[in-house]
Amino acid sequence: MRDSVPDDYAGTLQCAHCGTILRVVTRNGLTVDVRRRKVELEIPEGLPDDLRRILSDAVACLESECCAASLVMARVFVEGLMSRAGFRGTLAEQIQTAYQQKVISDYAYHLASASRLMGNYGAHYAPTLMNLEPTECRLVLELVRGLATNILASNVSLNH
């Protein structure tokens, strides 16, 4: 018997036979895109679906070598993470408040600040923007993953 296929799905699946990670998109019950993941990034368990999707999109941008877009999506992920944790204001203010309230560690504060700054860099034109390297973007994705892990470990509700 065939496993049920969701009508609409965008995310990753792991092949039961070889373990390969695939990025899959289905619309109206039909598979419209399947790609082998080039970038392996463990998405933390416990993230709401919208944040999982945003982080997956950041990875997809990097896989397509759209470095600036990957940085911007990583920043959007951090903003969503902070907003879902109940913090308000600019992203810099949200990060600062989370740190002051001891929701995030010193380490996570620096992860969040660095990813915010890199996301800002990716969002605004500069002649050096084309010099971004995939390894730099990969590092930012690791930073935001670390931040998410830190926030999830603090048991803060992400349902705000």
C-alpha cells in the first residue's frame, strides 16, 4: 500500500532506501519538484512549521548559490524566531531584550547579532555583495540553527 501524499507540501524527505535527503514540493497532490539536497543542515526539532519552511528556504537559496537571498532568509528566520518567542521592536531590540531576560545565552546573543548584521548586508546593495562566498552563508545558517537550538532549549513558547 502506498503512503499518503499530502496535497500541498514543501520540505525535505529522506529516502528510506539510501538515506539521501531530497527537497520535495507537491501541489494539488502532484509532485512538481524534487531536488537532491546539496547543503546538509539539521533543522532543530520543535520549530513551528512556518519557521522550518523559512529555514529550509534559506538552505534552498544557498543550494542555488543565491548567497544574498540565503542571508536575507536567515535574517527573516531570526526575526520570526524572536517574534514567535514574544519579543517586539526592531530585530536588534528583540535580540537585546531576549539577552537581558536571559532567554538566550551570551553565545546565542552573538549568534543572533552576527546573523542580523549579515542579513542586513545581504538585503542592501553594495558593490561587494557579489563577493559573498557560499561558505560565509553556510556559516550564517549554522549561526541561526545554533540560535534556534538555544531558544528551544530555554523552553520559551514559540506560539506568540
